[in-house]
Amino acid sequence: MYRVCFVCTGNICRSPMAEAVFRAHVREAGLDGLVEISSAGTGSWHLGDAADPRTTAVLDAAGYPLRHTARVFDPDWFDRNDLVVALDEGHAAELRSMARNTAEAAKVRLLRSYDPDADPDELSVPDPYYGGSRGFAECLALVEAAVPGLLSEVGAALEAREVG
């Protein structure tokens, strides 16, 4: 099993969106039973809450199902995840500071780093929380642009495990 955890601030907007989109792509690729996908936040503000209604609305409109309860990333989870995918630079820095060693820190990646068309100086997915529905649609577009690259890396890692 290959495990991927997406992380944003409160785990109600960006990371559950990335989780839902990636889960759909994993299913379409026939890797459903081989990849476990989750999400979490760096803070506990929304612990136990459902996804933001605007997240749910934009995902529903695009055909991505989501059942979600917000939770907080625990440093012990580095042990059980192969990749910890941060939605912005601040999350990546915070996650790396939680890592207990360089191997754990190396598991932290920025989602947009998987988008070949992303500006290397602009790899954060902007937080749509304080804006309107347009921000959520833009967030979804950025997530959708990066997910194929992430799926390619995960597929290659699964193949390498089979061979190894």
C-alpha cells in the first residue's frame, strides 16, 4: 500500500479538495486498492468539521465525491505515509519542522511541484477560505493541473516496489 496525505491549514478547503481529486484519478487509473489517500490540517481550528460548503459545492459540480471530517496532522504519521503533500510553502515548512529526521522531511512535497506548467517560484495553492466561490474554482483548477504528475510519480513508485 502506498500512502499519500494532503495537508493544508484547517483541513476543510484545499487538502480535502486535493484528496477527492486524487482519489478519483487513482480510481480511474485502476490503483484504488494500492493507494491510500487522506488529508489533514496543520491547525486544529476546524477539528471534526466537515469540508467547507464551498469546497463541497465545487467538487460536486466537477463530479468528485467527498466524505470528510477535518483532522490535524500528527508527526507520528510520517511513519505511515510515503508522501506528505503540502498545499502551500507555509505548510511545507511547518511539516518539515515537525519531521524527526531527514527521511521524514524528504517525504514533504508541494502539490504544485507536480504541475509541469507551474511557475517554480509560485508553487503554493492560494487559500480560498476568505474569498468567494471563484477562489474555490481556481483552487480546484490548480489541484487538477498537478494531480496527473503526482499520480505518475505514485504509479512509478508502485512499479518499483513490484520489481524490488
